[in-house]
Amino acid sequence: MSRLADILRRIIDSHGPLDVGQFMALCAAHRGAGYYHRRETIGLAGDFVTAPEISQTFGELLGLALAAFWQQTRPGGPIALVELGPGRGTLMTDLWRATSRVPGFHAAVRAVHLVEISSSLRQLQERTLRGLPLVFHEDLAELPRDLPLYLIANEFFDSLPMRQFVRTGRGLQERRVATDERGRFAFVLDPRPLPLASLETAGLAEVPAGPGAVVEIAPAREALVADLAARIAAQGGLAYILDYGFDTPRWADTLQAVARHRRVDPLAMPGEADLSSHVDFAALLRATRDSGTRRFGPIGQGRFLRRLGIETRLATLAARAGAAERTGLEAGVRRLIDPAAMGTLFKVLAIAGPGEDVPPGFTDDEERP
């Protein structure tokens, strides 16, 4: 067991079982022992890969989409370019390269703002993105308030903490993490029930579910997206949120852990496996409904990337590549857009400033009220 496991046991012994959100937060961000403060975690040598690692076209197209929006709405005007959870810096590398040919765009970027809590990943990002005007932040609150935000959050929200509640004959009982007689982590139910009516704001009150069904509620995600939307409403700009999840309320236990590219028990390797869960896009939309922003989607990642021209970009790259490289390029793009892979499960939500144009990749009829 890890050092973090011992820390968690002491916390549970002193204060009682942790809710799932507390467990996730400590596993991810505990200073010195959390997952994101350890070795490199992303890529073939790490625990998982994300879309930018699969194909260069992903970051290129997102960059060109932001640049096109900038040309439509404020050509020549200064902006803050932002990425939440920039990983190895791969997406920003591809984005910056692709936008180098957009006249004036790089000059308009006053700084590249990276929201990153991991010191080891910050060091890697500094090396990867050497030469770019980088500014690092611990959280969204530190971003500039005097410039429009042009922001990308790819597979960021799924890692934020959520809480789980189980439907029982007594109502809703929160799932918590305790230790058993052998010191192993195990799920238990909080004995204090909540009424089923408490689900009304989550849109689940009328969704059928039997005993044992699990619902996940993520206040941290909703608070962050509400803050982001408020910033864009006041400052202008555009945010693309890309993640895996669902767009209608549902009962589901989606907590998962990944280590060395395979699924593991979420409680078995605290601080040594990546913990995440599916993003409830309907909840993100509810949290931003009164922000005054224009919100679009979510739509499937495959549809979004096709609209941005991923197949045309693939053809251009493939025409210059050898046979082996061409096969790799085609496999990467297929993985991003195929409904059986990432094309449908992964979704895209866009948030634009009041009165601004329809973001690239979306249509007028995909705006949400």
C-alpha cells in the first residue's frame, strides 16, 4: 500500500468514513502523496492517454477553432489563452504550431495560462512549451480578469470530485469510504438517509431506478463551470469543454480507476491510480443557465471534429507520410471520431460570451436556452 493509504487510514480513524468526493480529492491532490504530485502519469509510459496524445489533429483543430472565433469577434484584440489541466503540454504544442499561420493571433495572446496543480507536470510543460509566454496557476480564480478568455478543458472535469448516493428503502444514503477489520478500504453507507425529493434539482426525481441504484452529484464541477461562465459573461471569450460523459440525467456508478492502461479497483491503489467519473453535461448546463453566456451542445466529439475538418487535415498529413506513418495517422483519427471508440462517449460543450458568434464546430440550433 502507498504512503497515501496510511494517511487516509489515519484520517478515517480520527474523523470517520470519507465521502467519495473527499476520497477522490485526497487521492488526486494531497500534497506530496496525491496522484498528480507524483511521476508522469499521461502517455504510453504512464497510466492513460488522452486525445492530444492520440492524434496531433486534435490540438491543431481546437487551436484553429479558437483562432477563427477570435477573427470573427475581436480581430486584433488581446486575449488570454487558457488550458485547464494541460497534461504533457501536447495539446498546447499542437495548438500553437497550427495557429502560427493565423495573422496576428500569437501577438494577441498576452500569455498562455496553464491551470496545473502538479509540480512534476509543470516542469514537463515548461520544457515542452519552452519559448511560449507561460503563466502557471493553481486554480481558475487566478486567471486574469481584464482580458477575454479563450479556454480549453480536455478531460479535466472528469477528474474533479463527485459524491455518490445509493437508493435504498430508506431513501438516499451516501456512499462513503471506510476501512474494514483488515485495514482495507471499503464502501459503506451513511446511516442518515436523505429524501428522494432531494434529487429534483438534479433532474432525476422521475427517472426510474430500483434499490441499489447509484446517483452521482458533483458540486465541485458545477461550481467551477459556473465560475467559468461568469468570467466569460463579464470578460468575453470562448470555452471548449471536452470530456466523456452523458447529456441526460441518469442513475449510474461511473467511478473508475486506471493504472498502467488498465482498469483497477478504485479503492485498491490510492494515489497510484487515476480516479475519474463520467461528466454529467446536463448538470453543467444547469449550473450555467443564468450566466448570460451563450451555451452550445453538448454534441459528440466525432461530429464536432468532423465539422472542424479533421478528415481534410488527415488527408493532408497522410499525403506527406510514409505507409507506416499514414496507418498510424488514420488509426488515431479513427479512434477520435468513431462512435464505437471516442466519437460518441466523448462530448463537447461550448460557452461563449454574450452576443458573440456561434463557435466553430456548432450550429445555431445547438444553442441551449
